[in-house]
Amino acid sequence: MKKIISIFTLIILCSISYGQDQKEEFTIVENMPIFKGCEKKKTQSKRDQCTNVELYKFIVKNVRYPKDLFGQGLSGTTYVTFRVDTTGKVIDERIEGKFPGESGYKFDEEALKVVRQIPTMTPGMTKGEPQAVQYTIPVRFSEK
């Protein structure tokens, strides 16, 4: 039995980190990371839009409501922060806003599991140099 999670409005909040030493931070990079398949889009704006859509679709496709919690009517949001490093890999995944309640850790673990599966992306770039980009995304769980 496959019940899909409602993930509403994948809002990607980004803060950008320069290089690997994380000493200098920026709020903007010239080119955000690109999800696999989106690099074929002709403009950066279209690549960014495609990346947001594909990231959303990836999470929706892969996240699962914890089976042992079906029937309890639990719903809420987990906020996951991660970085796309200078090689395009997702690293430093962590929960920023925990799912409420005693069983919330199961939702948090599921959100982290899916974020860790995000495929390698084309890294963010500024002036031709790869940049690490930090994302915070909400993952909303709702039993249907």
C-alpha cells in the first residue's frame, strides 16, 4: 500500500557559501546548482526553474509516510538543510525544524533519507569558480 506524502510548495531558501573553507559567505551566486537533466535548458532562469521542479518531483517520488504511523492522523513539516558542495554532491544534511510530537523523529529521518539520495548536481558557479550552495527545504507530511 503506497500512500504519498503531500509536500506543499517546495520553497528553497538558499544561502551561499564560498569555497570549501566556509569563511566567506555570499547571498548570491551567478549560477545556482543544476539538477541532472536541467543543464539542457537555454537560459539560467529556465535551468533554475527546472532544478526547483525536478528537486520537488524527486522528493515527492521518494519520500514515504512512516508505515507504523498510518492511522494516527499525524501531519506536519520537517525542514531539512543541506549543501550542494563544489563537486555537486549533497552534503551536511541536517534537520533545522523538527516534525512535532513524540514520533516526529521518524518523519525527520525519512526526510533526511530522501535528501541524502538526491543525485549529484552541477555545482553553483560564480566567475567560473564552483561554489557551495546551502538549501533549506520544507518537507510536509500528511496522511491521505
